[in-house]
Amino acid sequence: MDLKTGRVFGFDDETEEELEATEDFLEKCLFIADSFDSFFSRIVDEDPDP
């Protein structure tokens, strides 16, 4: 999560490639959502079945 913008990113931690610099890591990140609330609303079922 980018604390300045609130954007949420994902990363495949099973990659065999070694990333030596922050820039390399950021290039491999996948954008997930504009905010944590947006991300959380996608993974939580607000109306669970009884």
C-alpha cells in the first residue's frame, strides 16, 4: 500500500527473480485498487448468507 496515495498494490512473491533495487520491485508490482476501502469492499461479502 502506498501510504501517500492510499493505492493498493500486489506482488507475486513466488517469483524466482531477485530484485536488487526499489525501482525493480515497483516495476513488478500490480495495481489492485485506488484505496484500501475499495480493495476491502472487493474481498468482503457484506451480505453473508445466514
